[in-house]
Amino acid sequence: MKKVNIYSDGACSKNPGPGGYGVILEYKGHEVELSGGEENTTNNQMELLGVIKGLEALKEPCDVTIVTDSKYVTDSFNKGWIDSWQKKGWKKSDGKAVLNKELWQRLLKAKEAHKVKFVHVPGHKGHSYNERCDKLAVEERKKFEIK
């Protein structure tokens, strides 16, 4: 399997409000940037969508490391929350519905063919790929703020 790094970040002005995501796929020194946004979204939705778009861009099964500053994303997998939510019919431990269920389901489908590891990095702390992804996400968010 090819070893691919996916770096991802999301940004949102107001919450909800205009938002964007930025993604960099890296394989053996080659990079592809992806970005996009929505006029009315949340930061967590953009964090999820960035990871989804990165995984959906892969054309064959890969060994993937996803690097993000979103604890929402990394903890959901690394701490087993997503498994618990599914077992409980997409309910959290407090009995409330899991937010962004459709995006979580899309993410699960996008990662099915791959071996995926989630790695958290602190945001805005000088991690070069995270900073680049943030810049892409903010640029996309600003497109909607101008309207």
C-alpha cells in the first residue's frame, strides 16, 4: 500500500457562518492541495469535510496518516467515540443525537478502503503543513465573507 499523508484544517467565521477547509495530500514528496467552503457552516463541519475530501481524492487503497489540529476528529477515532456512537444509534453518552451524523457517516465510508491513523497537532503552533492548510481554509472562508 502507498503511504500517504493527509494534512487538513477547517476554518469558520462565526459559528455557524462562512467556512472553508484546506487539505494537502503528500506522497513521496509530491503534494496536491484541495480546498473549498460553504456559506453557512460550522468549524466542526469544515474540519470533517477537509478530511473527507482528502480521503475521497485517493484513487486506490492506501496506508493513510491524517494530520489535523481538530481534537473533534482525532479523539472521535482515537478514543473510540465513533464506535460508541454507532452502537448507540448515533447517540452520545448523554443520550443526545451526535451532531454532523451525515458527515461522520460519509467519513466512515471514505476511509473504508484504507488503513487510517489519526494524528493530532496543535493548531497555530508552527507546523508547516497545518499552517498551509489553515491558510487555504481561511482563503476559502473569505470568499463567502465578501458576498
